[in-house]
Amino acid sequence: MSTDAETPRAPIVPAASLLPADAPFPKAAKVALGMPQLRANLAHATGTIRAKRARLVDELDDWERLRDTAAAIKADVQHRLPELAVEFERNATAAGATVHWARDAREANEIAARLVREAGTDEVVKVKSMATQEIELNEHFEAVGLKAFETDLAELIVQLAEDRPSHILVPAIHYNRTEIRDIFDQRMSDAPAGLTDDPAALAEAARLHLRRRFLSAKAAVSGANFAVAETGSLVVVESEGNGRMCLTMPETLISVVGIEKLLPRFADLEVFMQLLPRSSTGERMNPYTSVWTGSRDGDGPKDVHVILLDNGRTGVLADEVGRQALSCIRCSACLNVCPVYERTGGHAYGHVYPGPIGAILAPQLEPGRHDDLPYASSLCGACYEVCPVKIDIPEVLVHLRQQGPHHAGERAVMGAAKAVMARPRLWRTALRAARFGSMPWRRKGFMRRLPWPGSKWTVSRDMPTPPKEDFRDWWKERRR
């Protein structure tokens, strides 16, 4: 017999609040590593998504050609971004939409709030959107007396828990179903009595909770997966149908779209519609793909607004190496294969974009902040291997590390290494000294504790012992 009714459940504690506020990544990651339930949740979820993606990718013989094509399209967009943005505005306006330009988060938030009030309401329903999370639209609405209701299931969970998303695709990945049941039970006013942690029961509870919102909403807010310059169209792909409800039922629709989401031609969608669902959810196609162009009487919202968002993107565009980050289609494949993300979760990154893509995007969108994130990587290269648009994330990580601040000790060590490596005799002497000094650890194969400054390395890694013989000596021996 269940004792749920007799034993009070522990109050909900937002996962993000367990980490030090505004802490640098190393400090936040250390705390996250001490949370075994978090690590278990992440390992299970990312492992499941990885396996699904791999099976679906293996079905396509032309997967690499699709990646090459997508990378070429995105590179073309970056070279012609101002031209394509103007073309999009012209075609969207001709189709009945109103296009607004926002230089930063403040402008975008003010425009969105004004449009909601002009719609005669103080509430909106929302489609899952990374752009609106980036500009903290919900928080701005709250501050000016408006209310945004998330309708994506995972976003709803995070909102009810008063937490922050920790994954690009699966914002509530850090919760298991029992924790979700507790969130609904304690925070959802109309949660059914005796709610279990069965996934179908949880989904039904969310569906009933949201139905009233859909039927009464006068305004909705969305992002967009793609914006087509040729036609002025916006595209949203999703799996639950909540997006379709938001995009069709309210009279006013406000879409916040990063300028990097532009595609030149409608035909380009053929490439991305094969890459995105396989890379993100491990599906051949998304259950719901909504495409709309302006407004039309009797078909969807009457007032359609598009806020084209810069918010640091033109600054990223100026960096010939770093601009690769703007090719991202927010599939989250890089997060699901990253050994660092799997062990720390998204909150440790301290930015709305976590994982490998966040490690190269966040420092560029906010120069001077998040300079530690390019170091939140083992440079294993798994992120590049799965990226559907072939962003060379390891290359950008190294590039950003070179631009970031360097401690005096690090500069001294690198300077000394450069001096030794530039002199062959000195380098050979250093190698012999290293082999001799590592003899006590030779049998174990690794040195697990080194004195400072080497301890900075061995505190979290093992140092392989130098080989008994280097290549130069091996070559000399065999040429005698």
C-alpha cells in the first residue's frame, strides 16, 4: 500500500540553486560531480539519445554528403547575412508580417512586451525557444507585469520547479520521472490526486493543465528553427503538438529569431529536415513541422510579428574562426556525446547554451564573460564527429583559449617549454631526464601525483610515464 498520502514529500529544490551562484565552471563542475542522482539522470538520458541517433544516421548512405552540404549553406549565410536579412524582411512584410530589428536583449524584450500589451492581454503561451531564454524574456515579462506560460513538457517542468534548463533539446534532462511527479504534485494547481510517475500519466496531467491555456490565449511567443529569406517563411519543428497549438490558435504571434537562423532558399530545408531530427531526437522526421509565411485571413494568427535578434551575433561573425558557432542548428548532438557535459550537466556552464556548443558560443556572445568555458573540454573531438553542420568545435575551443587570459605561471611554463623544444640538444637532455625521473612509476604506467605545478594536472588526470625509448633513439639503434 502506498504511503504517499501519509508521508510528506521533500520540497522541490531547483537543481540550479544547488550550484554556487555565478561561479566559474571549475567550481560549479566540482559541486555537480558530487551529485550522484544528477549524474545518473544525465548518463541514462544522454546514452539513450546517443544510441537512437546512431541507429538513424546509419540508415543514410549520404549522411556525410548531407553534412557537407549543410556546412556549405551555413557558410554562405555567414558571408551574405546582411543581404539575406533584408531579403527576409522584404518577403515577410509582403506576406503580411511585421518585422522588427533588435540589437540586443533589452530591445527585443521591450518590443515583445509592447506587442503583447497591444494585443490586449497580459499573458502569452510559449513555444520552446532558446532565443527567448537567451534574452531572459520570461523574466522581463514578470518584471513588467506580464506572464509567459511554457507549453513544451520539459520547459513546463523547469518552469514549475522555478529552475533553469540544463540541456538545449531536453531542458529537464536533469530530473527523473519520480522527481517530475513530485514537481507536478507540489507545484501544479490542478494536478490529479494520486498522480503516479508513469510517463503516460505525467504527460496526460500536463496536457490537461495546458489545454485551458491554449483555448484562452490571445497571444503566443515562439522562436524559429529556420527563417527562409527567399519566401519570408519561418519554420518550427517539435514533437508534442504544443507548438502547433501556439502557432495557430492565438490572434497574435510574436517570433524571436536569431539572425543566424536564416537560410537562403526554401529548397535548403530539404537538407536540414534530414539532419536535424536524426541529430536531435533520433527520429527520421519530426512529428510536427510548422511553416508559416506572414498572415492570411481565416488561417492562423491575424497579427504576425518577427523580431530579428542580433544580441552579439555580428560580433561573432567578425571572427573568421569563431563564426563557425553561428552555424549551429541547436540539435544538441554535441552535448549528448560530451564526457564533460555528461558528468556535470548544463547548469555548471552558467549560460543558456551549455555543453561544447555553449563553450564556444557563450564567450563570443558575451565577450569578457565565460572565458573559462573553452577549457571545459577534453578536446576528444566527439562533438565534431556528430555535428550535423560540421562545426569544428575543437578548433574553435583552441582558438578561444589562445585569445583568453593567461596566468603568469602558465606563460612562464609555456615560455620555458618553447625554449627547450627549440634547441634539439636541450630537448633530448630533457627527455632523458624525464625518463630517468619517472622510473619509480614505470611499472604502474602512470604518475598520479606530481609536485606543484604538475599537481594542477594530476589533481584530475593521470600523467603517462615517458617511454623507455623515444623515437630518435629507436631510429639510431636500428640504423647501426
